[in-house]
Amino acid sequence: MGAGLRDIAPKEVYYAKIDWTDNAEGEDTGKEINLVAAVSGKRIEVISFFYSSSNASYTSKFATGTAGSTPTALTGAIIVATNGVVKGGWNPDAHFRTAAGQNLVLIRSNAALDLSGWITYILT
């Protein structure tokens, strides 16, 4: 078995807020947003996340690539009821990771949906 993150040198943890209201964050299609910008040669590894919406039920998923340019899904569709939350607790070995040098994209099923929350990630 390979070493997990907790078994190797410490990594710097980064934080990003999710504060996405209809067309307020400059998303390309209204349903996708570049949540974390790409870093040349680095993968974005998400180690925890939380977000919610109170105005409708929806599905969402994380992807790697560029919003509006058919990003590649990293997760399946996450189905959430009105007032529901999406939570990925602390996972030092990462829930999922982007391809090297690509954005972390968040996709929502409803362009009029407001999402709020946060993610934590490392770069590898």
C-alpha cells in the first residue's frame, strides 16, 4: 500500500469560497464556473468541501478543464434537495484531483441557482 498524505511531508492547504449567484461570478455558460484557477504543472487536490443552496433542488458535480469548454467530470451528479447541503469531510488523501495544469470547475444543473460554501485543497 502506498503512503497517504498524512504519511509524507506537510502540504500547504489553500481555501476557496463558493459564493456563486446567478451570473455574478463571470461563469461562461451560467451552469459552470472555474472554481479554482489552474496552476501550471500542478494538480488541484480537493481535501474537503461544503456548499448549499436554499432556492431549489439541483444536481452538481466537480470537473477538470475550463468552464464552457466541456470539462471532464471528476464526480458523478450529486443530487441535492432544496435546503440540502453537499459535504465532503476532511480527506487528507483527497476526494478528487484535477489533471495537471487545469482548472477545478463546479457545474450546477440550474443556471438561476445560488450556491454558497467553501473548499480546501492542496497543489501537487
